[in-house]
Amino acid sequence: MTATSARPLRVLLVTGAYSPEISSGGLQSQMVARALADCVSFKVLTTALDRTLPRRSLVNGVPVSRIVVDTDSPRSKISAAGPMLSETTALMRETDVVHLHGYSQKNVPVTAVAKSFGVPIVLSLHTAGFDEPETICGHGPLARWALKAANLYVAVSPSLSDACKAAGLPPDRIHHVPNGVDLERFRPPAADERAATRLSLGLPVDRPIVLFVGFFSREKQPHVLFDAWLRLQRRGASTTLVFVGATRSAYFEVDRRLADDMRAEAQRAGLSDRLVFADPTPRVEEYFRSADVFALPSSREGLPVALLEAMATALPAVASRLPGSTDTIVDDGRTGVLVTPGDAGMLANAIERLLIQRDAAAALGAAARRHVASEFSADRTARGWLAAYRAVAPQVA
């Protein structure tokens, strides 16, 4: 992609986490930064939980500034305000566009500094519920001001676009740009690759694997998948259930009791050796290539990246039917299977069919890969972000 300006457009990405820490917004930002490297100069301002990470570093050539915050500590949040303002002010001096990812408390000071410098703001809305305008406004008048101060809104799903319109945000300032997938990183396994990948990850090679990727929150509903999996084991299915994601975290959505309850129940059922928990990892694509079925049991999603990644890997997927979200990704029965959220029995039946009907499951996976390649590529997402930047900073772009 080639810009028409004499210098690259300078964009400050503001995320909740960035490599090596993991967040959906951070991963999408890394992907797009690679795709637009020839025409956009990116910088990142992010919060971090790990105090051992450097305050400033380069990640794949992108300068990253980190402000450490303990999200469980009000004192930590207060003490982080000064460094956040100072770092934002320093970065803003050489910034053409600020791109905020999702809503958090840092949106208010970042928006205030951007406005004082006359820098336009793009606000991406990623998460159903939390990033919807009505919810953001519920945080108070400053949050409402920061929301309405954005020059353009990027909604990752039709449901979030609809929520923006319902809240009265100007329709011409709402862009629908879906999340994307790196199709080279997330690819189908070669014929002999699955077994070797399992061995490298320490996973069993003699049983089918059902995979979940995501943090452990009540809305992600890993416990519903666990209940469905237990039903399958009672029917005689010998499968391994693999959870990849944070089971314990300072992030407020993570429910630390969920994994503990699953471990205890698996032990009582004599199934501990078939239940695997893996921490968030930069090797997540290998888990997709090792699995037989992917499950997304969530009750709430924006546009789930993990589902797109599974489909890009040609992994047959079962997902909750979420209007304006998963049903815009999965064509039920053609590129995957949709089930009623919270229905463990329906989820178990869908997984069982995919494990038994291997040819049909493979056909679903192949169709899913073609669909994602056509509609959710990294290049398409990058073009959408670039169009948003050029819309708010035409004098530069």
C-alpha cells in the first residue's frame, strides 16, 4: 500500500496490552502495523501488568511505551495517571492520528491530550457490551465526553455498528471494519504435521482434541464447554479438552474460580489426564493446528478473533449463535456450526457429530478457510484502518 504524502502518516495506537502481553486489540494492531509498514509510521501506548517489562522498547520495529497498572489496585491506577499524561503528551507531538482500541479509563486523558494538540481520534469498538456507546456513557460524563469527542468510530461487527447508530452517533462517522487474520500464520496443517505439533506441545497424540482459546470469563463460558465435554465422556467418547487462555489474571473479567472448579470436577470423574490448561501463548497457531474441533461457547462477543483464527486453520468450529457477531462469520452447516448460547447438550451433540463425521467436518473446515481468506484477511482490515486514518487526517494522507 502506498501513501500519497511526502512522509508516512504517523499513528499512535493506544491498546490495553501489547506484545509480549496479549490482547485482541494489541494483536490486531501488530498485524496491521506489519501490513501498513510502507505507508504508516506506528507508535504504541499501552498499559501493562508485568512490571519487569521495559518502559520503552521496539516490537518488530514499532516503538512501544508501557505504563504499568495493577488493575486490582485503585492506588496503582491513580499513580499511573501522571506517567500516562506525560507519555501521551510526549508522543502526541509527532502524531497525526490517535487510534484508541476499546474503552477504558485511559481514554479520557488520552482524548484530552489529543484534543489539546488538535490531533484527530479514531475509536475502535471491539467488545459487545463493554464497548457499546450506552455502556461507555454509563461510566459517567467524562467517559461520555471522550466517546463523543472521537472523530470516527470503527466497529468490528454489524451489532456494534447498530449499537453506535442506536446511540445517536453520526452514521457517516461509523465505519464497519471487521477484525482480520494473518493467513500465513494461521494455515491448515500439512498431512503429517498434526501429530508432530502435538508432541512439541506436550499434548496426547492418541485422542481427538477439542480446543478453546480465550480468557476465563463467565461471558466466554468455558464452563459450558466443560459441561458439554463431560457429557461426551459419559457417552464413551475419549477426547482431550484443551483450554488456551488466562485462568488467573488481574484483568477484571477473568473469573479465577472457573478453572479450579473444572479441575476438581475432572478429578472426581477420573478424567484429569484428559483436561489440559495452557497459558496465553504466542504459539497459539500451533494449538489450532493440533486440534480436531474448535469451540466458542460465548454468550457475548464483538467479532471473535479466535473463531476467525480457527476457521483460517481449516479447523471445524462450533460457535454460539450471536446475532450480528458469529452469525456474520459462520454460515451454519456450510462453514461451521452454530448452537444456542449456554446449551451444553446442543454443544455436546454438535461436537460429537464433527468428531464422528470426519469427512463432513473436513469439508466444513475447508469452506471456512476459503470464507475467511475472502472476507477477513489482514489486508482487508489494514485497508479499512488506513481509510479511517485518511478520513480524519486528509491533509496528511
